[in-house]
Amino acid sequence: MSIDEREHMMGAQTAMANTLERGVTSRRTPWRSLAVVTAAALTAASLAVAVAPADAAVLGKATKSGSLTVEAPGVLVLKKGASSFTQAKSNTKIKTGDTIQTDGTGLAEIGFPDGSLTRLDHNTVFTLEKLVSTTGNRQVQGTVSAGQTWNRVQKLSESDTFEQKGNGATAAVLGTSFVTKCSLPTGVAFQVVKTKKALRKLKKASTCDFTLVDGKLKLSAQNKVVGVTRGQSVKVDGSGNAGDAQTVAPDILFTDKWILANLGADAKAGKSEANGQPTTEDLKQARIEGSWPVTLTLTQNTAFRNIQSPLSRTYAFTGSCTGGPCTVTLSAQTANGTHVIPLTFADGVYTGTDPDLGTQDCVLDDGTVSVANGLKNSSTISFSPTSAVPDNGLWRATGIAGSATETATQVAGAASQCQAGTATFSLIASR
């Protein structure tokens, strides 16, 4: 979750980020109103990109090819009309109908005339289906047959389109950032193909996930049309049926190594979507990571006695996507030890419940303990980011605020000697 923890990224991807910085900064075309598109572990998914008009003086004469850069060895190319893949070299012209493939070590980037680009991760197959660079009608259309790609395009105009397919579902967007992840069936591993015939036989994906990082997205699937808002994800099964849009916490959304490597490379090249002061929507997507010193100040008290205020506690946030659905967890250090609280996230607000904070003594007005451990405590917590700073193309929270409510209930045998009640605290933290 922390910035330091992300340094364990795969060596090849780190090397890629460094070389991408050098390669991208050398481009003549400036970036304006950038949109990011990520396709992670795509199988049988197609990508169509249309880019808003750029300055004619910058673009110059329209061209019909992209330029390939081999970022790490292990890149193959199948030219249109050829029957077999051959070893690819940097500066190779990529035209309509050409296919690029990376193996377990290969990394590649295709640069397009308008300054847009597509990056290929390890074990990825990408075919350029269409390239139009005429001013006012720029389009890049491609198909990802396996693996994952990173696509950065300029902001779209009303006459431009950007569409991406997976398992028959089509995601139509306007100048947005989103992730498409299509997974092979369980037990099926990616294998490098050597011929055009073998390329046609690639296994179909079992599921595809469309996750929107920013903007708006309409997903048209076989069974329904789903509107997706910022920070939501939709799963499409192997039959092309889509589920409902689900909220994804930013702590989870931005732990993907491929996304982080590319965002980092783009940010270093001056192509970051996180700049200046965060908007209200930016704050909703700010990551809350690591350890925070928290102050709880009593705002309302019913029946509790001898409550200290303010209380100082430490919260630590972690995210995990292993062994099931992704989760964000809060570890709260209290007077009764450390308590782990799973959090839910919706529209920028984190909430969680701790059903057992431990017990406390029942104390009379004179301070006498009437019943030791006579009350059982529980708690609910709700908070949101209040300030954030740009961090490697993302927003990292520097302040949070909210409330915590603790409830005391009588344990067996404490009736008439212990009085139940609630205490509400304002919650604030910064770092």
C-alpha cells in the first residue's frame, strides 16, 4: 500500500518505466487533457481509440503507421500478409493488420502519429486493426488477444469515439481512464504463438473486468447496458453477460503493478492526471495508506461515565486482493489492543464496524467499580479524505475526517448495576 512497498515491482517493469520516461519525453507532440486506458490481462478483447484533433502544425502530414519501441527483449512481430512471427526491432513501422507479441520478458510500446501510445506488458498479443490520423477524425483501433496493454490518448471530442471490447461487451467512453482485465480460464497459461494460424486459436477469456478510473463509461453487454461511474467496476462473464457496477476503493484500484509502473512513467514525463489542488471528485479517489495518528474528540455522550477526551489512537490501512474479493482493512490500536476492521467504500466514504472493542468496568459516580468488565463495547467508524497531494500520477490523502460512535451494552449479570450508553467522537487525522 505505501510508496515504499511498491518498490518491490518486477525488475523488468521498473526498467520499463525508466525507459518509457526517456522515450516519451523525446516525442515532439505535446500532451493536452490526457486520458488513460489500461487493458490488464486481456484475452479476445478489442480496443478502438479515437483522439481529439491536435494542432495541425504539430501533426503535420497524416501518416498511416505507428512506431514500435522494444523496451525489453522478447518482442515478436507478424506483418500483415505474413504467416509467421519474426523478431521485432525498435523503430519498426506498425501498420494496419500488423500484430505485436511479447513473451514472458518482453515489453513494447507503439507510438502513434498524434502522440497517443499503446504499451504491451509481458505475454501480450496486440493487433493494429485501423489507424486514421486525419485531423478531426483520428482513430486507433486494435485487438488484444491476450495479456495487458496500457493506452494513453488525448481528450476526445464529440465526433471522436473510444471503444474497447472484452467477451463481446463494448465499453464506450469520453476522454476517460479505465482498466479492462480479461483472464484466461483456470489452469490455462499463456503460450507464445509462432504463426498466424496459431494466433487464431487463442483461448477465449473466462471473465473480463471493466474498471473506470475517471470520467464516464457505458458498457453494452449481451444481457444489458450498464452505466459505470468513476471508481466502479463491472464484470463480464465468458458468455458476454455483465453484472452490476460495483464500487472499488482507491486503495485497491491503485495497487496494480502494471498501472503503477505506467502512471509513474507518465508522471515523470509530465503526463500526470493528478496536478495542482485536488477537486472534490479527486478527494473521493485519494488513497488512504499506511499508519495515521488519529484524534477522537467527544461530541455527544449518553450514560457513559469517565470518558476521556480527546483520545489518541493509531489507524493503519492495508489493501489486499489475494484469496477472494479485494478488501481494505483498518487496524485500530485502542486501550484494549489492536482491532482489525474491514472497511467498505462508497462515493469517497469509508465505513466499518467493530462488533467487539472489548469490555470496560461499570464505574459509579464516586469512581468505585461496581462491576468489573460489566459492559461490552462496539464501534462504528465513518470517514473521508479531506486533503491530498499528487503522487506518481495518483492522489494520496494527507488528511481524513469523520466520526466514531462507541456503544456499551450490559453483559450477563450486570443488569441494574451497569448502565448502557453511547458516545460519539469527531475523528480527525493528518500526516
